[in-house]
Amino acid sequence: MLARINTIALEGVVGVPVEVEVDLSRGLPALSIVGLPEATVREAKDRVRAALVNSGYKIPTRRITINLAPAHLPKVGSAYDLPMALGLLVAMGSLPQQVMDSRVVMGELSLDGRLRPITGALPAALYAKRDGFTELIVPKENGVEAALIEELSVVAPTTFLELVRHLLAEEPLKPVVTTGLQDWVGEESRLVRDMGDVKGQEHAKQSLEVVAAGGHNLIMSGPPGSGKTLLARCLPGLLPDMSLDEALEVTAIHSVAGKLHAGQPIVGVRPFRSPHHNSSQGALVGGGSIPKPGEVSLAHRGVLFLDEIPEFGRSTLEVLREPLEAGEVNISRAARSARFPADFQLVAAFNPCPCGHLGNPYRECRCNQARIEQYRARLSGPLMDRIDLHVEVPPVPHENLIELPTGESSSEIRLRVVAARERQYARNGAGVLNSSLDGKILEKNAALDKDSQSLLLNAGRKLSFSARTHNRLRRVARTIADLADSSNIGVEHLAEAIQYRVGGSYSGD
């Protein structure tokens, strides 16, 4: 008898259909799995056999063939255990085929029949709803995550026998109910620093507000202890709360990567990722023989902070170019390819020289010019060209650290950021920030008057701006104008954008 069970495979963060076919035939007793299974999937036959026996079922002494179709698609992970076990029951006649036709099944089996959690439950739920299935079956630990998708019944049994009784309508399980995003998002969940903790650094704080409002990228240069890392950790607190759609996008990526925490089925706050400088290219943008998302994708809709950026390998940093421009990563391998979203804001920080004290009025720099040039050469021109704001963060005088009062809180600044973003959405279109403007839309929505054109022309000639830099300056100037509630870009807005680009050193003369 032939049985068919519906499940999925993952291509990037998208679920694609897989049909588990189980056939019992005459011949020497054996259990074989075909259809490009990797090692974990091939080992499933031992888990499935033990789980069925320990659940009270007797496996027939026949030749058992399990095919994972389509055969050209590599099958990875332990989520095929449960579909294989149910397929065996259908093939044995212990379960009718029709009860499985409208259901999608995923789950790992333990040897005693308990169900263990898997990765990719949210993409599976998106696929099940899209293709019109009535029910998704996942392990109990994945139930709330999958139930975030509305208008889809999600059943989350604890054991294999509990699931079988549900399918036979002997002891039906109630669908998992989730109350949605609002229960997982709140001010108390923001594991970030508050801008009120930053004393001094008014220029850097203003640049951070511009970055938050327009979705721009930022690099900061300053001696150790000047506050670069503290400023970077304040950025997520300035960004608006994620919408439900954004939260589902981020959660799907973290689900595929196996990064969801127990008891937290949804990523309800904007991610803040800070990889160590010895991270590899694969860790940063994703990779592996079976592509997995990297740090740039885990930072999707949030912030990627690269502290001491010159200490990263130059070839590692160069792979950031594509995601910074395209907002996604495409990884190709001989067997398969995958696309991962990577719409993040890059914040980077570095010392002005190897010892860190070049230009520091309180400490003497011990580096010669050759060492300084070699240190700075680790950051390529094309990469720096893709970063909108270049800001110097000088040391704060010791007396100011004691005397300066606490500044504006992140919640106060966020109100201005949200207002500026609403102006952008009304002008550019829903969800389109100034950092994404290009082509005709840039020409229309970031138009410059004659005085501004003259300023940009003079600055471009003196500072050798590239065409990309010209466009980025206009985007930043448009954001500064939005924060000032100005419908047009003025000379003062463009001059401020140029100062952010050159560390505040250009006066326009």
C-alpha cells in the first residue's frame, strides 16, 4: 500500500512543498529513504522505527521504501521524522489516507514517541495557509510560533500517540490560540541603552536621530571610551516598534536559523546584532553547504553593529556591499541556492589609529604615519562610500561627565523619528524610507534648488564625491528636512548632510 504525507523543505526562509511517499512491498525486510536525504534524514529510519515500536505498533517485515519528493531538492533536518512515521501508519492500514490529505506535518521524534521541536515552523505555517491546507501539525514547543499565522488551524501534540488519537477523532486536540504580537512587544522588552544615559556628544546624538529617521547607515570614529558603543546601543530604542508583518519576517529568519528562545515564539523587538571581529564571511552574510542565514539577515529590520570594524578581515567586510545595496543576500551552492532578507541598518565604529589616541587632547598618539595609513587602508573606499554618515566622536572632558545633566530620553527622540517617518511614507509610499530612494523617485522627492545644487557641486569638486555619494547626500538631506518638518530641502539641510559625511569638517567655502 502507498501512503502520502504533506510536509515542507526550506529554501531560504520560504517553505516549499515536499511529499513523503511510503510504500510497503514484498521482499527482504529493509527500510530505505530516497530523495536526496542528508545524514540527519537518513538516520530518521532508526528514530521512526523505535518511536513506532515504543508507541505500541508492530512494523511489518516487508520492504519499506520512503521517497521524499521532489527528488532533486536536498532534504535537511529532523522535521521529516513525524511525516515518515505517519506515512508508515497509513501504509500499514492503521490510519486512513484521507485524514492526511488536507494537513501539513513537521516534527522530530524521540525514541519513546515524544515530539521534539524543529526549526522553520513559521515558514511552514505561511506555506500551509498559502496553499489552502486546513491544519498544520507541529511539536508542542513550536505551536505558538506557528499559530501566529491567522486563519490557520495549528495542532501541537506532545507525543506520537496523542497525535494519532487526534487524527482518528478519538481525542481531538484543540487548536493552539495565540493573542498576537502585542503580548510580546513592549518597552520592558527593549534590551537597549537609553539616549538619556549619554552625556555630551550632541553632534553624534543628532546624527543618530537622522540615522533612525531615514534608515541610513553610520560609521563613528573616536578614541576608546568616547561613547561609540553606547551610542550604537541606543539606536534600536530610537526606532519605531515593528509592525506585525515586520515581526513575522524577522521571526521567520530566526526560526530557520534556530535562534528563537524558549518561551519567546516571536521576535517582537528590532534585532541588535554585534558579531565579533573574528567572524567569517559565512557567519556574517550566511552560507554553508546547506545555506543558513548570517548576521546581516539576523539583523533584518534592526541594527548590525560592527565594533572595531578595521579588525574584521577585509575580504569579510567586502561581502557587505551587496546586502547594503540590495537589502538581501543571495547564496548559491552547487546543490541549491537561497535568498535571505537583509534590510538592516549598519552602525560601525573604529579608533582613529592603532593605539586609538590620534587627535585625543588628553592622550598622546604613539603611531607613525605608515601604521595609521595601513590601519585605515583596511576599510576599502567602495565600502565606505556605501555608508551615509561619517561622524567623529571626540572624548568628553572629565568635568562634563560629572556636571552635564541627563539629556533627552530615547522615547522623546523616538516621537520625532516616528513623525519624520510618517512624512516619508506619505510622500514616498508605504514603508519606503529616504535611504531607499533612487532614480526618478529620488529626483522628484529630493529635488534641490539652485543654491543647494551649487553647494553640492562645490563640495563634490573639493572633496571628490562619487555619484553614489551625491545621491546619498541628497537622501540624508531629505531626512534632515523631514525632521525639521520642511517640505523642501534647503541649503542648511544639505550643508548639515555634507558635514555628517566628512566628519563635520566642511564649511561650504
